[in-house]
Amino acid sequence: MLIDNHNRVLNYLRLAVTDRCNLRCNYCMPSEGINFVKNDQLLSIAELKRVASLSVAQGIDKIRITGGEPFVRKDVMELMRYMSALDGLNDISITTNATLIGPHIDELKALGIKNINVSLDAIDKATFERITRRPHYDTVQENLIRLITEGFNVRINFIVLEGQNEQDILSILEVMRHYPVSVRFLEEMPFNGGSKQFEHIKWNYKAIFEHIKERYPDIKKLVSPITSTSINYQINGHQSTFGIIPSFSRTFCGSCNRLRITATGDIITCLYGKPKANLRDLLRQSSDDEVVKKLLQQTVSNRAKTGFEAQQEHQAVFDSSMTSIGG
């Protein structure tokens, strides 16, 4: 079992399989993109399998596959097949932009992988294409509806961006009211490849809630697991629910149960902190699983208490992109 120095049990791993993405969202990276790493610097599928297996052996029972965009990686389904057979792994989830998932939906369903988070920051086509800088709106909508109608547990992640998509907050709730999905609104974070710096945000979790409540006053707060990052609600008459994630305000650090491993093997114990160790070279140098497990335990044993404490590890501004840190 992985227990940190603040007595928090870590049972949730966010495992990135690539730093690449086929979108160029303006809150994630500059328009010219970022310098993606060479393929030989990425963890291989065999190495990702080993990381998954060793993590589960240490008490990880939920793994979320992330990127970049996971389905940019051609061999990602080989990892999914392996993980679906791992004893002790109770939850395999995926975060995707839903542009490339279409050909894999049937197999994901057959494997029992049904928890899908779709990153969707606009319900309006022009707004979507302005934010993502790519003309993939129709494909995303088609795949999203297919995931919903075929019984996947779908959560939509919507990052609220000042001056860009505020007008879609209520619109997406209205469109999704007839579907069994959760629309989750996230505060904007400073991991944008250095394209913009900010210390404060207009759309914090309180402002998002008040904006929704003004239009829908009959809101019920839902009971959420203690480790949930979202504060969850349901509007009377809506089949859908919605959540608000204080990702910049960081109100949930005290119960954080997650660990991140990037596509290059960096171990990140807090999104706002710097990588604490790297697994890639160790995996390539040693076949001793106990050595790898020991590194994981040592790394989580020196973990910041909060995201604000972790942020002090940076000298000045964040220059990393969300796509490179398994966001």
C-alpha cells in the first residue's frame, strides 16, 4: 500500500501514454505547439504494463489512462487489454478529447472499460474550433453521443475560460439535461506552456456555481466520496448532474489519493509540483520489481501537503504544458 507522509492512502494512478495531442487548445499550449519528446523517451507498452502491474501490487485499484490524447498512440489498446485482466484493478478510466476513440468503442465495451471522461470546452461549434484550433467538432459530437447511448459512464470536463466560453456554461447544461452524464466545470490552471501567466481567475468555483444557480435556482447538492475532486450537484428535472472542480483554488488537497506518472516516466505527486523521480531509466536498467516498488514508495513518502506548498518548488512561473504532464 502506498501511504504518503501525511497519512493519505494513494490508490489512484493517472498514467499518461503519450505527450502528443491532435488538438492545439489555446489554454494548454501556444499556437505553434510544444517540443514533443522523441519516441524512445516515451515509456514503451511493455514498460507501461509493468508500471501498471507493480502499481496494482502496491494497492492502486484505479488507473486512468491519459495523455496528451491517449488514442494518438497506435498501440494503446494493447495496454488496455492487459490492464483489463489485472487482478485487483477495479477501475480503468480514460480521459480523451473524443476525436479518435470511435474505432475503439466496441472493444472498450467488450473489455469492460466504461468510465470515459471527455474533454469538451464548448457546445457551440465555432467556440470549440476557436479554442481547439482544429475542425473536429462534428467527430467529437458523434463519438460523444455514441458513448452515451451505448451505456458508457461519461463525464464531460469543461474548463471555464474567461472571455472564451462562459456563454456555453448554461448551454451545455441545457443540452445535456436529457442524458445520464456528469458535466464537470473546472477552474482554469496555469499549465499552458507559458502562453499566459495569471495569479487570479474570474471563474473560480464559487463564481461558476453562482452563475448556474442564477439560471437554475432549484439545485440539490449530492453526496460525493471523500476523495472526490468535484463538488457535485443536480438540477431539478435534469437527468444529468454537474460538478465543479476547484483545480486552481485547490480545496481538496487534504484527501488527495492520486499519483501521476507521465509518458516519459516522471513521477508527479502533485500537479502543481515538480517531478520527484523518473521510472523510465530504472525500468530499463533493472528487472528487479522490488527496486521499482521501493522507488514508488520512497517518492510518495516525501509529498507536499497541498498544491500551494508544492507550487513553491517552482522559481517563478509555470512553463509546462498540460499535455506533457498527464493532464
